[in-house]
Amino acid sequence: MAKETIDTLVNGGQASAAPPLGPALGPLGVNIGEVVAKINEKTAEFKGMQVPVKVIVDSETKEFEITVGTPPASALIKKEAGIDKGAGNPKADKVADLKIEQILKIAKMKEDNLLGKDNFSRVKEIIGTCNSMGVLVEGKQASETIRDINAGAFKEKIASGKTELSAEELKALEEEKKKLAEEMEKRRSEFEAKSKAILKEMEGKPRSDIKKKLVEAGIPTQMINEVLPAEEGAEGGEKKDAAAAPAPEKK
């Protein structure tokens, strides 16, 4: 029983018979409308994201099956949180907040790709990714929320399987995201002012000493890399290496 497989990328819930999908399916003799409708049904939850899809067609019976891959957990978190990227300094900066219902929604989407055997362990895996992105969960540092779950918090919410939020809850999260962005911008301005003061104070000093001073002042690594004076050029380094090299032995 021969099978043909088509691999394609579609916008979640928005597949169509237009190229490249339609022309690829045409020669296989399947009902293209049915295939497209099934793909849209299976990818509806990924609206606004590109999703990998496999269409497997039995060349004799013309029956087909569709398997849908999922974007990385980080991409799903960004989509759910409405952000373009995670925090550059996740320990200090927080870019968004998610509710347990949203975490559960992502965990269900990634169910086949996670190690956890139940919703509780899969939810904690997703929260672990939030922690590395500077995304709060239930208003707390993500690692703290994992401890709360281990202590029995959110047991009923997770067990219920509910993944949707009310309009009021979504509005509150959006307002909190704006507040977090304002706080992050304020901290960045403070760090920039402190960095400029240190650079002025340490002008003419070795780069390593300036870096040490910036680190001691608590300036984030990303900003330190942005404001530090450039290192000596390769030519200077080569001269230094040549001077340091031992003289060849006389024969």
C-alpha cells in the first residue's frame, strides 16, 4: 500500500487550496477541500502562527491522515503573552504575566513533545520555560509558581482542564504587561545613567577594570557589553603575542 507524504507550513486555521498546498495535493487525487478543512480544524488553536503539517495520502484508496507539529514552547508562550521576545535579563526584567489556564493551554498543545505524564508535570515544564524568558505566572516569578504547585496550589484549576480566560482577566493581564514594560524601561534608564557615570569616572582606565566596576554596580551583562569600550585591535594583540613569545634557540 503506497503512501505519499506532503510536508508543508500553514498559517494556523488559514490553510487554503492556493500554492503550495493545492498544487501539491492535486496529482494525488484527494478531495482538496476536505483536506484543507481538516487542516484548519486541527490548526485552529495556532491562529497567527506558522505550523508544520504532514498530509499522508494512500495512493490507492485516496484516504488521508494529517499530523500537525507544534511550534517551540517559547513561541507559544510569546503568542499567548502577546510579546515579540522574552526578556534579555530574565532574572531582573519581567515582560508579561500568564495565568495557569494559559499555561495549561500551551501544555496541551505541546503534550506529545513534553516529558510529563500528566497535566501537572507538563504545566511545570512550560512554567520552567517562562522562567527563562522573564514571564511571570500568576503574578509571581515562574520558579515560585512551580513551588506553589508542588505545595498543592492551583490543583483544582489544573485538574479542571479549563484553558480560556474571561475578557476581564485578559484586560487585567494587558494592563499588567504595560506596567511591567514601564518598570523595565525605568530600570534601563537608571542603569544607563549609572553606566555613563562609571565610564566617565573610569575614562582612560583598562577595559577589564571598567568592566569590573560595571559588574560591581549591578549593571546587566547585556548592557555592559553594549557600553564597554572596544577591545584592542587584532594588530595590537599580534604585536603583544610576538613580544611575549620566547626567542628562538640558537643552533
